[in-house]
Amino acid sequence: METIQYTPRGVCSRKMEIDVEDGVIQAVRVLGGCSGNLQGLSALLKGMAVDEAVARMEGIRCGMKPTSCPDQLAQALKSAR
């Protein structure tokens, strides 16, 4: 199992850790940010293929920001490819 550690940029979250095994997300942990939303996102991503998660989350914006926590999770997953 690989653990991706990522420091997001441009969002409230301060740290992201994603456990991936054989191209499938096993767990997501996020420090900071909107707790309820990120817990829900983490639960939805568990068991999802990395490529599917990137395709669904990349490019999502938060208000007027050019990025979001889902987009930053996608960037974290892409950085580990």
C-alpha cells in the first residue's frame, strides 16, 4: 500500500493523506477544511479507482477560488502516478 502525503494549495485544508493499493483508494484523511464535507468525500472515495476519482474531482472550484479540496485531492492523486 502506498500513502500519498500532499500539502494542498489555495484551500482551507492543510494536509491530505491518501492510502492507495493496486490503483484503488483505501482511505482519505484531511487535516483542516470543512470537516463534514471532507468526511463525506472521504467515505465516497473509499473503494474508488484512482483514475475515476481524478476524472470526477479535477477542475472543481470553491466559490471564486480557482481550486477546491476535491480538486486538490485530484492533484494529490495525479502527483503519485
